[in-house]
Amino acid sequence: MHIVFICTGNTCRSPMAKGLFEKLLRDKGISEIQCDSAGLFAADGEPSAENAQLAARELGVDLSAHRAKTVTEPMLRGADLFVVMMQNHAGALKAAGVPEEKIKVLGGGIGDPYGGDLELYRASRDQILRALGELLKELGY
């Protein structure tokens, strides 16, 4: 299975979600799920936000090598599931032709911490982590 985590700029929420989900998968010994992340309006090549890196690092996830990338047509065709951070992201994917059954809004929606302080990023990270636990259960793990 190939899952792509999607947010707006691919510097905060989707990189944290990807990194945290990969850690959950490793911790559970799950190797059959591949993860990626992208943004609907990413500035390709941008690093993840400093506070996203700090918040993720506190849980043993290193985002320092992450570079933002924009969702591509091959990505839209190749993924089995798109996990988006907000309902408007889901709408954009549907408009691009992604079937609704391949789109999941994580945790009912994760607000954008962009530009916020470390506490806001920690809150976002913790909300993402709780929702990823639920996602794993939904996927049968």
C-alpha cells in the first residue's frame, strides 16, 4: 500500500504526519506500507519548518532531510490512499479526479501551525499522532 500525506505547503503537517506514521510502522514491524508527503501549493525544495523539526525530533523523528514537493500527476495516479489535513485539501484532490474512497481527512481536520510557536507545533504533532493511531486501526493494524 502506498499512502501520500497531503497539506498545503508540505513543510509542517504532512511531513510530520509522514515521519510519525513511518515511526509507528517501524515500531509495529509493518513493512508493507510506503509513505510519501506533498503539498498542494508547495515551494519545491523548501525544508520543513524549524518548529516542525523540533516537535518531531522530541518523539524521535528526524525531518531535517525533508524537502517540500508539490503533488504531481503520477503521484495522483500511483497512490492507494491520500491522507489530507483539511477538508479543502480533499476537495482539491476530488477536483483533480481522485476518487473519494481514496481520500481520508486525518482526524477530522488538522489546523495549520505554520508560523506558530513550538507549543502550537507540539499540539499539532500530538493531534496528528492520535489520528495516525486511529488510521492504523482503520487499516487493520
